[in-house]
Amino acid sequence: MKYSGWPDPGTLVVGKIDEIEDFGVFVDLEEYEDKRGLIHISEVASGWIKNVRDHVREGQIVVCKVLDVDEESQQIDLSLKDVNDHQRSEKIQQWKNEQKADNWMELALGDDVDDETYTVVANELIAAHGGLYQGFKQAAIHGDEALEDADLESDVCDSIVETARENVSVPYVNVTGYVDLENPSPSGVDGIREALTAAGGNGDVPAEVDLEVSYVGAPEYRIKVQAPNYKTAESQLEESADRAIAAIENEGGEGEYHRERRTDEE
């Protein structure tokens, strides 16, 4: 995916050098549709430059800083010397990540997705998370919750989450489920407390797992699990719910596990 607009002055852009002249270097901007910039010879490197080709070559991928944009004259002035090594490395990695996410979009939406649909979905992810890669990364970590602010159909969200979970490497993942607990027996509130303690694991939850049980609105309670991978997270979530239901039933009450929230927002 390429942006259809113009880069803002001060931003970093990735480009490919396609023409070298004595006065400067022309660069095709890799992230923007039909946009080309110029690095004046004075912005190629610090100090006096005898031959521009001693510093750059045609076909080279470079990271430049946008100095000025004149949309009327279709001119973008760039600087190569104003980008340090750290900025260059970080921007190249960001660019590569967006290319990966571009491929993930095709996996999620299908190879035959039309440009309009692709653009709509991409813009929603960018608006919600600042970029395609971040959108997929957050979907991999938080699931459907990461896409709540994106105006997308549920089947599209499900496909994005599924694709993200299969392709994005993340340090941890979050899953959420809910359990309804009702206890009309004499143990009442104390029985529910016992069930919630059981849901929390009584200290037996694996060290790499963070499990939290919280009140949502009677009779609903939220179970949030953070774990290194989805298999572990889903397993711990279901086990937590099973413990709570077994405990409340032992008190003479009833319990029910579900993945979607039923009560109104707090």
C-alpha cells in the first residue's frame, strides 16, 4: 500500500535513487504514490562534495528527511545528511514491517480484493493504530478488542485477527472471557467470593501467565489472561471459568461461561 497524499515537512521517508545529476539526486518515494523528491548536492553529505556518485548510487534505498513540500510545483525537497544512523535503521525497519503488513492484508482479505475495499480497511487500521503493522500487531495481542475503534464488518475483523495470530510474532497475548455467577443458596455473597477465588487459581496459575478476575456488573465477571501464546492463554481462560463454575455449583448456585460481554458498559 502507498499513501496517496504528500509527506509532511520534517518526516522521514524511504526512497529509491533513480537518477543522479551533478546538482543533486532524484528519489522515488517508496511509501507514496507517484511522488518523487530531490536531494540537492548540499544535502547529500556534510562538507564539500566533489562527486555525488562517491556518496550514492542508482537503485540504492535511502532514508531522507523531508525539508519542504510544494504541491503546486509538485516538488519535494529532501535531505540525506540530516538523517542519523539510528533514525535510518528505525525507519527502514518500520518500512519493512509495513511491507509485511501489506502481505498480511492480502491474506486476510483475499488475493482478489478490490482496491476500494483494501483502502477502506487499511485506512481504518491506520486511523485506529497509526499503521497497518501496528494494527495487525495489536490484533495479535488483544484480538477483537484491538479493532473496536475500527469501523469494520465483524467477518473482516475476525479474518484480520486470525491472520495476525498466524503471522505476527508478539511477546505476549491477551484474551478475555466472562463468567456469570449466581448463588441463591444461603452462602450467598460468600459463595460467590469462593468462586472468584477459585477462578483466580489459588496461586496455582503458571508463572508466565497473568490472570485477573474483575467485576463487570451482576451477575457478570470478567476474566483477563495474558500469556506467551494463544494456546496457553485460551487454556488458562477456560480453566479459570471452569473452576469458578464448579465452585459456585458446589455452593448450590449456577455459573455460565461466555466470550462476549453481556452487561452494559461501565
